[in-house]
Amino acid sequence: MWIEYLKMELGFIETLRRRWDALGIKVAEEEEGAERLDEEYGGDKGAEARRAVMEGGIVESVISNAGKAVCRLEMFERMEEVIRNYPCAEGLRAKLLKHLYSEGRQMGVVFLASRYLPPGVKGQALLKTANKEILSQLGTTCGVYPGG
């Protein structure tokens, strides 16, 4: 389901981009392009929201929520495949892949850390145990050694 949702949002961005291209509207960082978008599509807040959509804001949200709901390496691999192969602007693709790798790494650390937590640990003891394990996992993946 998450993969299809990802495809749907990528399709929406691409369809909108093509429509705007046909109308001569650019989602530009240039001031002139931004002003034209504001004028044609209803003011500052509306244009700002549309730019966020076109820059992958919803897709990034889908990736983050999918990672929280289904923390599985296979899902992240499939999402990477979809993003790499979907027709979209290279800048958008790079941004989405960066977000995917960040989310995947965070989810991986949490997943690895949780396997060492004893059942029934709650409250402050849970936080101390979880933090210790996460720091040790980050140290081995980042080249940073906890406590040193």
C-alpha cells in the first residue's frame, strides 16, 4: 500500500509539472517565476503550499510515515527503486533519495536498538537502555565512538 501511495504522489507531481510546463508556468526559485505563480494561483500561502508539494513535501511525508508503520528493509529498497525509476526532475529525485536514506538509516538504528531491549522495561530504565544501545549503534555506523 505504501509503495502505491508513493507512486500516486510522484504521479501527481509529474502531472502537475507537465501541465504547468504546457501553460508556461515554471516552479522557479527565481523571483519572477515565484511572483507569476503567486498571481496565477491565489496568493502567497497557496503558492507556497504548491511549491512545497512540487518540491516533494508530501512524498517525504509518505516515506517518513511508511517507515514508522512498516520498518522493513524490503520496503525501503522498493521505495528506492520506485524513486530511481519514476520520471521526475533530477533535483527532486536526489532530494527524495536523500530523505529516503535518512529515514531508512534512522529506522534501521531504532530497529537494531529495540532488539536488545528486555521485555517489560519501562519508563526511565527504558530510555536509558534505548539511548545506550542507539549510541552504540550510531557509533559503529558513523565512526563515532560513544564516550570517547
